Amino acid sequence: MRKLLTIAGSDSIGGAGIEADLKTFCALGVYGMCVITAVTAQNTVGVFDVREMDADIIKKQIDCVFDDTEVDAVKIGMVSSQEIIDAIASSLKRWNPKNVVLDPVMISKSGYYLLKKDAIDALKTKLLPMADIITPNIPEACELTGMNIEGIEDMKEAAKKIVDMGVKAVVVKGGHSVENATDVFYDGNEFLSLPQERIDTKNTHGTGCTYSSAIASYLGRGLSLKDAVINAKSYITEAIKNSLEIGKGVGPVGHLV
Ligand code: PLP
């Protein structure tokens, strides 16, 4: 069985973060392992508090996993601070993992900063160059590039700029676009549009986490970057179609096993 590691934050309502990642791994038939970077007190209404883990225990969690077993792919989600980014980057350098998917988690849909503003540079310079693919949504791609992104042409330009920063490939996700939910994949050679009409639901909590974990799962199973993204797009589309009316706010996407 393929073995996948997620390095991310915990979401107490179970829709995003580590919990979404492990549910995705399970649904896609891979064994899930996890390094927790932070604990959020969160529900479908919002994020109410966060406690970051110490850098030391984050490093030890990473070392424990890699010291014991092969890891077929790694997904990195909420990293919260410069100190945590430094800890992850220095530990991963030691183990040189393959198939690294970086979801540059910045702000929750409810508006909570899950990455400190002063840590964006560290994410760009220390984690991005270690990744095989990065998965920004439009606001995150704007933050990474300094661009104002409106349509598909802007998404393509942003994708080029992001690959120039040292990552092998990028998928700029169109879910925040005013048009539809078309994503743009770019690997330095080829652009691929992943068209998708908007699905009419308010329950989209955990979409980013689920999408990046699905990409990691397919990479771990041996697919190419492009095929992993194509398959993950189908997975997230089905997950949004099967989202759950749980709680008083934005319900989670649903994982079909
Ligand atoms: N909580 C954690 C731990 C996350 O990693 C994320 C997103 O990556 C969120 C919350 C936000 O999820 P959403 O914006 O889908 O509600």
C-alpha cells in the first residue's frame, strides 16, 4: 500500500486540515500519516482560536515518520509561522521526500489568517522550491505574485510567475473566480485548463485541503503531475457535489469511499 504524509493543522469540525487530508487518503486507497503543525478551535461558522505546535515537536514528528518507513508523497497544508516553516524545511531537507504537494494555505473562507503575513516570504523561499506542485487559489496566487488576477489569461500569467519561483508545477484554482471554477495547470512546458461549471452549494469547507490531498494521493500512486491533477479535479468536483449540510455555517465536502 502507498503511504502518504500530511503536514498540516487540525480542524476540530473535521472538514478541512489534517482531518480532510486523512479522509481523502482513505477514500483514495492510500495509508495516511500525519504531522500536526497547529490545532484550531473551529467549526462550520469559523475559526475561533489556534495553538501552534513547537518547532521541536514538529521536527520530531517528521523524523519519526521518515525514520520508520518509506513515504510515497507528502502534502503540506497550514504552516502558520516562519518558525514552523523553518522547522519543516530543515527536516524535509534531511529526508529529501518525493512528490511534495504544497497547499499555500493563507486565510480560511471565514476570514481567519492561518498563515502570518510575515511568513509569506519564508513560504516562497523555503517551502516552494522543495515542492513538486503548489496549489494556490486566486487570492493566494495574487499574494504570491503581487498580481491582480481576474480571468483565465491572468491565471496563466500568474502560473508562469509561480513556476519561475522554483516549483516544478502549479495549479491555480478558479473557485474564487467570478466566472466559473476552471483551474489552470502549468508545468513550465504546457498549460492545461480544467474546466468546471460552478456547483450550486454553500458547503465548500475543506475544498483546498481535499484537492491538494487528492493530488498527493494520485502522485503517490504513481501518476504524473498532470494526470494526478486531472484525477484530483474529478475527485474534488464529486466531493463538492456530495457536500454535507452539517452545522450552522459552511458545511464540509463529502468523501465517497
Ligand atoms: N483549517 C485548517 C486547519 C486548514 O488547513 C484550512 C485550509 O486549508 C482551513 C481551516 C480553511 O478551510 P476553508 O477555507 O475551506 O474553510
